[in-house]
Amino acid sequence: MDWSAVTAEDLVAALREVDWSTPPRPVPEFFSRFTVPRSYSKWTSRLKCNLYYYRTNYFILIMFILGLGFLWKPVAILAAFMTGFSIAFLNDSFAVTFNEKVTRTVRQFSPHLAAKMRPPITPVIRGRPSSKRSIHICGRPRWLFVLLFSAVSCMLWLTSCSLLTVLWALLIALLTTVLHASFRTPNLKARLNTFREEFRAVWRNYSEL
């Protein structure tokens, strides 16, 4: 796949819809080989490829750096996790998996309550859904949980008085991620992985080529 033809919007859409439940790549592979990109096009192509292929590793790396920044502030750590959850709910796979696990757990104690947590049925016209299936969590629209977790995290940030600290920690985490993705040479496994059907299904311009 020619990563130079993939736009930032396509990459964001792919990261939003792809399955994040896969385990992270091995640490020796993550830090195996680094080279300087030869041109700007090579750099952007490598950056997009690594961000997609090592997405789980980068997420863990960012959470680890944020955790180190708030090692002595439990409230700030809780705020970071709440912020992470609010961002993770934007991913379709995570939201659906979270909803299924919560519903399955509630069903063991109250089947009647679990039945109420089911998402509404999408109307079907001529054998096809009338619109794109919206994601629901515990029977409520996903955006409601995103707003709720975001509001709680904001209150926790203000309570812990660590907003400046999180900005520095987040800046360091993002800079570390960009540097690694820029200098980590994509291996053959990463290149072959981009041809999987999961990415082609969410690449909006694929059918137009």
C-alpha cells in the first residue's frame, strides 16, 4: 500500500474503526531498527505506517509517561484514566466491546436490567438498515458517555491542580511517539499488515481508485 496516498483523515478514520483489542507488538521488534528518512514523502509515509501498525504500543507508551508524571498524585492518575476512557469510547471496536462486557456482567445479576441496556433496533428498509448503525453503550448513545467521562476528567484535573503537569507530560509523550514513528524503519511484517482487509474496509478512497 502506498502510504503517501493515505490522507490524515483516512488514517484517523482507520484508527477509529480498527480493532484495538490486539496485543501490543513485542518490545524487541518495537525497538529493533531506526534509520533517518531520506525525504519528506518517505517520512510522512513511514509516520502513517508506524502509527497504524504500532498503535497499541504507542497508546501504552503515552499512558506510561502520563502515569510517571502523576506518580505522587492519585487524583491526577484517575483523571488521566478518565480522559483515556473518553477518548477510547470514540473507537467503534472499543465501545462495542465495552458495552458487551458490561451487559454480560449485569445480566448475571439482573437479566431484566440487562434487557433494558440493549441498543435500540435499527429500522430496516428493503433488507438494509435505513442509516448507519449508531454505537450505543448501556442502551444510551455513545456521545453521552464521552461527554460524561470528559466532564468528570475535567473536574478531576481542576481538583488536582495538575493541568500544567499533564500538558508537559502529554507533550513529552506525543513527542516521543512522533520521534519513534519517524525513525522506526517499517519492517516487512508492518508492510504486509497494511494489506489486511480491516484497513481496506475503512479506507474511504479505496473503492474510488
